[in-house]
Amino acid sequence: MRILRLAQEGAHALLAHKLRTFFMMAGTLIGVSALTVIMTISVGTARKLKEQISKWPYDVIKVNAGGGKGYTMPQDGITTLVPADTEAVQNQIDNVVMVTSVAEKRGLSIKGNSRQTGTSVFSIQPNWHEVMDWYIDQGESVTDEDIATMARVCVLGAAIREELFGEQDPIGEMVQVGNVSLRVKGILKPRGTGPSGRASDDRILVPLSTGLRRLFNQEHLSYIRLTVRDPDRIEDTGETRLERTAEEVRKLLHERHHITPPQEDDFSIVHAAIVMQEIRPISKAATLLLIVLAGLSLVVGGIVLMNIMLVSVSERTEEIGLRRALGATRGDIFIQFLNESLAMTLLGIVVGGVLGWVASVLLAKFRNLSIGNSWELFALIVVFALLVGMFSGVQPARRAAKLQPVEALR
Amino acid sequence: MIELADIVKTYGVGDVATHVLKGVSFCVEKGEYVAIMGASGTGKTTLMNILGLLDKPTAGRYQLEDNDVVTLDDEALSHLRNRRIGFVFQQFHLLNRANALRNVMLPLIYTDQYPEDAEDRAKQVLESVGLADRMRYNPNELSGGQQQRVAIARALINDPAIILADEPTGNLDSKSGIEILAIFKRLHKQGRTIIVITHDKNVAEHADRIIVLKDGQIAEDKPVTQPRDAETELKELACKEDLS
């Protein structure tokens, strides 16, 4: 095959100039590896996000203390959300199945069984289990009586139980949070990672009153959580009942907290529709920026490739002339030079792809990022890199083919 | 075999036009050994380029074997250069990063049917020019005379009708030059057509016929009554060296 022999000629030229060859490949290599990393991470993050979103129950509305838009978290130091708000929601909003108050504090130290660790403390009401759809594994949970008496009791998350007591039975044992001793009366079922990505089993539950008065010394809540009956039913206004109810809760809290828009809310409402809408565009914009940057590096690499090839063509004028004299047609010369560019592009793609994948795996390991793969996206990267390589290779190859043998041999 | 009729080559147009060849006509028969002589600027390089199908005449007719060359396109010309013409240049024009063997095989890349025995053929022609022990050497490891012999081997690989040599001894010392001329003489005896372009009378006198160019026209075209014999001169040179 004539074309194979021409390719071989190109390969000889590339091997003969190793440094130049490396620079020809470098742009494609960097561009492709950067794009590969971005691809694996954005695919991985998107998948993780999707998994988390799918964990968010569709009938739940969460009212966090503190303002903000989108998928917010409750803010410390906002004292305006109080148990009376929970009661008002329960009594004045239609279609609410259950409401529960939660006050949480993270990073508290807990001692027990002569071991010590850090955890999050959730002050809850008994109906928390139903609202969260998350129940007791062993023993029993917080009761109305515990709340009335500010009982010094707690329920351990599976991870905390494991950490403090290992295989021992912790029911009836004492643990200490701050300087308050609590009797363990139950263990929560293990649950893994929640919608926010936090480890759900690293927590303890205490009665709401015990938490507020004895542990946190505060009157306010971190959030209110409620469930809505038939959340996807379409209301007269065209909204879903979930959205309608969220609006009603917002209005009620405006009234109760004396807020008149455009004054900013001192609370924020999160539900499934918001979780889905709000997170994606942010990560999309960031991904797009990265893609544009990496794509630019690929284009710059293409320009470098083109320039090196152009220099190479003028350096090898004599060689081109000789080949023409020995019987190479314009097409032969064109193919030989295009081959060189394409071979470098292909090599850059292969090495860049491998490098990008290795970098992704390392990032996943040491930076705790989620990675994933999409062959469709990778194919897109390859096609883009090939197009850039092709464009960069055609011009120099055409210039080489156009050289007149007489002038080239001079 | 070669028939040139009223070949004109003009560079530029109008007032700035330079007439390099002003109607050159001659024939070369198969098996002839012709030297084309002329001082620099007489158009001999242009003539060589036209003979070698590297350049097209502005006007005139050029018949090479069965081909009316002027009407052919780039691909057909490339094919003819590849199969019918063997070039030997003053500057050798070897690929520096390829060894002698690969340099000799270079024209085969551009043939339509790559011969199965390409490497054997290349080895054979290298042997025939006395480089059997230098096949794996790169050009920079060879002397000028050896490099020119690699170039001759390359010219022979496709068994061409004509060897077209442009100042083949111009870059060589006298002994290497005579060695090259001895090879030409041998090829001539084997029946090959050889055209040597040179400004050097001592080179031209090895041919059977000398065409002298002057101002873009043929000033003289005569046979050489007693062509010089490179083999004999080489022996004489060896004797002289022995004596001194």
C-alpha cells in the first residue's frame, strides 16, 4: 500500500526530530487530558448529585433558619425561627400531614464507654421519625413525656453507636454531651449518606426541650420540616400543591416575622422542585467555563502544531524537492505531511486520554471527588481534537504540496 | 528517444522578461552518452530541469520515448520521473537521517507496484557502485564520493531510461570525480543513456558527444572523436600515487 509507505516516511521524520515531535503533540495532549478530567469529574458529580436529589422525598418541605436562595442549609445564629412557628404551620396551613421542629448543632464532643468523638446533636419531637421516614432499630425513641420532663435521654445514630460502643449493647448506658449526661434509650437504623451529602448516621437525637434548654441554651430552631398531602396535585393556580403550600408557608412566616418584601427573608424554603432546579445550573455554568478553557488549550495546541509544521515544511524544502524529483506527486507530499500532523494528534489523544484518566482517579482518591465516565462525551473530545489536528495539518501539508520541485531543489 | 524541438523558456513577461532558452533543438538516441556544456548563465540548469521534467518549457515540443511531455499533468510527470529518469545532483541530495540503503530505496515508495524484493534490489545496486560494506551508514558517515555513489545507486533503483546528472563531480575531489565518471562509463557500456550537464571540459570529454550552450542557444553539437576513459585515468592516478 502506497499510503502505508507514505505513513512510514512520516513516522521516520517524527522519530528523527523527537523534541519537535513532542511539542507537536503537547497541545493536544494537554487539551485532551484537561477535557478528560473535566468530563470524568462533571459526569461523576452530576451522577452523585442525581443520586442525592433522588433521596430527597417529594412530599417534604423544609424551612431553614436564615435566608438564601436554592438548596440552602440552616444557619447558626438566626434566632427568629421558633417552635411557635411550627404550631402555626400545623394549625393554619392546609394539606399539611405532619410538622416537626428540629434544632441541630454540629461538631459537639460526645463521651461514652470511656471513648470520645464528635457528632451532630438533633433535638427532635417524637413525630420526627414519621416525617423523616427513619425509624428506631433497637430500644425506643423520644416520647412526649421525655419532652415534657426535659428528660436526659438520647438515641444514637448507627455510626456513633459503633464508634463508642462497638459490639456492646449501649441501651441503658450513659453518654456525656458537654457537661450533660444522657441515658441511651435507642439506636437509629443505619441510613448512609443524606441528600446534602453528610453522613446521616453520625448523629444523636435528644428530646427537643432537652436540647434547647439543657444542651444548647436557646429558644430557636434550626429548621421546620413538614410533609404535604398529594404534593403533585395541580392547584387552581396552576402550581403543584407542593409549591402552593410552600408559598403559603412563606406568607405565614412573613406575617409572623413581620417581613414585608422586598425586605429579605430570615428563613428559606427547600423542597424537591427547588433542589432540582437550583443545583444544576450552577454546576453547568462552572463546567461550561472549564470546557471552554480546555477547548481553548486544544485550539492553542492546534495553532502550535500548525506553526511547527509550517516551520518543518520550510526547513525540509530540499527534502520535498528531492522527493518530487524522485517521483512523489503533489498528493504524496500532501499525505505525508498531513500524516505527520494526524499521527501527532492521535498520539496526543491517546496519551492525553490516559493521563486525564489517571489524573481523575488520583483526584478522586486524594481530593474525595466523584468521577464517572461517559463514552459519548469522550468521543466528542476525540472528534474535537481530531478536527483541530486536521485543520492544523491541512494548511502546512498544502503548502508542502504546492512547492515547485525546481525551486525546492535550488 | 529524447527529442527537443524549439524549446523556449522565458521568465517574467513584457519588458522584464528574461529569455533563458531561445529555441533549443536536439535529439538523444538510446544508449548515447551526451555532455551538455556551457558557462554559468547559459541556461544549462534550466535545460536540465526541463529534460528532467522538473520544469515546463514556455514553448516548444519535448518528446520523451512515447510521451508528449508538454501535455502531461503533474501526476503523469511524477510517474515518468519516477520510472524513466534517474537524477544525480551536484549536492547529492541524500536524506541525512536515513542510511544508504533507505536512501536508495526512496524512489520505490512512489512506484505504483512496490517490488517484493525492494531491499535485495537496493543492495544489488549499492554493490554495483562499490558500497556493499557501507549500506547501513548514514550520509554524514560517508565521504563525498561515497555519497555521490549512493545517489547514483538511488538513480538506478527503478532501472530508468536516462541518467540525468547535473555537475555530478562538482563537489568532489579529482580522484572521487574520476571514480564517478568511471561508473558512468560502465553504465554507458551497459547500454544506458546518460546526459551529464557540466561546465568542466575535463568531465565533458568523457562523453561521446558534447552539446555546447551559449546564450540560451546551441552553439556547437559535435561527437567526441577520442572520448577519455575514466578507468584508464584511474589506473594512471594510482600509478602516480605509487611513485610518489
